[in-house]
Amino acid sequence: MKSTKSNKLFLKAKKFIPGGVNSPVRAFKSVGTTPRFIEHAKGAYLWDVDGNKYIDYIGSWGPMILGHSHPSILKAINKKAKHGTSFGAPTELEVKIAELITKMVPSIEMLRMVNSGTEATMSAIRLARAYTGKDKIIKFDGCYHGHADSFLIKAGSGAATFGTPDSPGVTKSTAADTLNATFNNIDSVNKIINDHKFEIAAIIVEPVVGNMGCIPPKPGFLEALRAICTKQKIILIFDEVMTGFRVSAEGAQELYGIKPDLTTLGKIIGGGLPVGAYGGRREIMKLVAPNGPMYQAGTLSGNPLAMAAGFEMLSILNKNKSIYKHLEQSSKQIEEGFKDNFKKLNLNFVINRVGSMFTLFFTNNEVTDADSARMSDTNLFGIYFRAMLENGIYLPPSQYEAAFVSTEHTEILIDKTIRANFKSLKAVLHATK
Ligand code: HOZ
């Protein structure tokens, strides 16, 4: 596969942009190659500037549930753009999308739009602190909640990919307020709470982790978190930036039947445009300015183009719940196809999947938390990633990210993916001989 133009652009980009990219993981650094510069996308496909065509399993890191360049989402954006692109003033569409989200996700009684998942999570913990009058938060080793200072402690995603789970620049005093427990291990949560009696404002969790690769919660884990938070008057925050409207119409909270106090949402509710939101119980949300004293603001919050794209996508998902059955079926087909390939090649690698999110880990042991995810051989992942790319499959370029399936991934594309997986696993085997 030719990558002359991409390589040229990357060389030039490195002069002006740190690492040549505007978000670290997309540099392909940890998978031993250079990024493809994307020219356009449609349905399940991406085309790069060298004319290569890929079946895309990143889907802009989650939001492309209906595939790229969905006609009615594009139409909604274009129509809105004719009326102006930003006002810094309220619009009717903001009310409509807020109403729709509260209808689709009943635990969200009120919400505030922001511009990214990072803004959503940093605002949510500020709100939890304002509401409880306590300072400390509990997060989970390997979970990633964006790049605000409070979360860059034992963080997943790019931070784990590049071996910088604790970023320099985060002050000691900020870090001291973030306590890390082990995902799927309720004893680790209880221990922290016992050691810090009456100091914990919130527990924030990815209910299905996407940022150490895909890791599902063990039965009972989220239930136990809910019970502890209720008993100890701690705010339970579900970070559903990846899982909201993806693993079901109501997100992971519906799938597992747990009601968090606050939920953070991200890119998905913008249908691919930059958006985030935090919301939850009215009693807590009432503290947000100008209703209450918890300050948070943003000129571009509720941007009309983003609201138009988001409203259109959520309306489609709300009206067509069968989409989730379809996504489950096609994603299951991928899981089973990959597992079949493992058998044929006598391999015991692990594939974790929840709905249309999945990750292949290069380890023979169950992956249930950050430590077991770290057991995965990232060198093998790199070989696999490069082979898949050569075979026209565009995967997240890190072992610590989830792949996403869209409604545009048809049977034919899935068969192609399974065949490419077979060839790429053979390349992994060959390299280890
Ligand atoms: N860390 C992001 C996903 N978990 C990557 C986003 C990007 O590079 O665009």
C-alpha cells in the first residue's frame, strides 16, 4: 500500500504540530508506523490522501454509529449552516436536544452542553465536589476521562499507550485528590473509602471501559458501586462518552440496569461534531451557574451545527431501536469469526466485546482490569495492526483503545475483516517464530 503523500504530510506536520498530530494516539507511534492522512469518509469506509481505501473500525473514536457522512446528518448540518455558525446565545435546537436526551436517558433530568468529553468530566467532578462539599474523587486505574489534570493519574488511552499514565504538569496537590481503585474489584474501592472516611465526593467510572481496550464490568460490580455510593453519599458518575447511545439507546446504564447520579457524554451526541455534556439528577444539576454557584461556561457550548448533527443522529437512534439488535448481530459475527481464526491457528488470544465495541488482546489470560490489559504483548499488537492496515482494515492504533462497529459494516465487509484478521494473525505467528 502506497503512503507517499501521507508520509510527506506527516514530515511537514511534525514541524508545526507536536508529534505531527492534534491528538497523540493517532500518530501511530506505538504501532511502529506513520499515520495515514484521511481525505474523505463514507459509510464504513475511509480514503487516505494516497487513494487507499480502508474499512474503518475507529468511527472517529465512537460517534459514527450510523457510519460516516450519513446523508440526513449532513443535510441537517448544511441546512443549519445557512442560518449562521455560532451565536453565543441560546437557540431552540438546544432545548430540543436536551429534551430528547432526557427522554432517552431517564437518569439525566437536566443537562449542560459543553464542547468535549474532557470538559464534561472535569465539570462533573467540580459539580460533585460542590454538591457534597468534599474534595477527593475515586477513579479506576486505566480508565480515561479526558485530559483534565485530575484524571491524568494512572490514566488509560493515549496516556497508557505512551507509558505516561501520570503526566508531568499535574501538581502534587491535584494528584493527591484523585484516588485510584482497581476496575472490577470492589474491595479496592471499599479500602479507599475506609482510608478516607467522609472525604470522597465522587466515584467516576467508564461502566464499560473503552480506554484500556474494551473491558466489560463483571456481574455485580456496577451494582456494588451504586450501593456504596448511595450508602456513603458519594456521587456516582458514569462516563458514557464512549458507551452512551452506543451499547444501547440509553447507554451502559440501561444495559446493566444501574442509575448513576451524573452521566458524562461526548462526541456521540454531536454526531461527529465537537460536543460533550454532563447531566443527571435535577437536585444536583440545580447547582450549576446561573442557577447555582458551581461555575462553568463556554462560548461554543450548544453550537448550532453540533446540535443539528447530534439531534439528527439521536432522533434516528431513538426512532429505530432495532439498530442495536443489528449492531449486536454484526459485532457478534466479528467476535465469532476472530475466535474461529484463533482456533484454526491454535492461538489463545482474548477478544472482549460489549455490543459494538471490541478489542483483541495479545495475551492468553482474561482481561478484566488495567493490570491484565497490560499483560497484552503490545509488540504483537503492532505487528497485527500493521498487517490489518495493509489488508485494508483501519483499527485503533493502540492496544488500549476499543474498536467500533457501525450500521454500515455489512456482512460482506465483516467477512473481509475476518479474512484480514486470519492473514494478520498469521503474520503475528510468523514474526514470533
Ligand atoms: N484518546 C482518544 C480516544 N480514547 C483518541 C482521540 C483521537 O486521537 O482523536
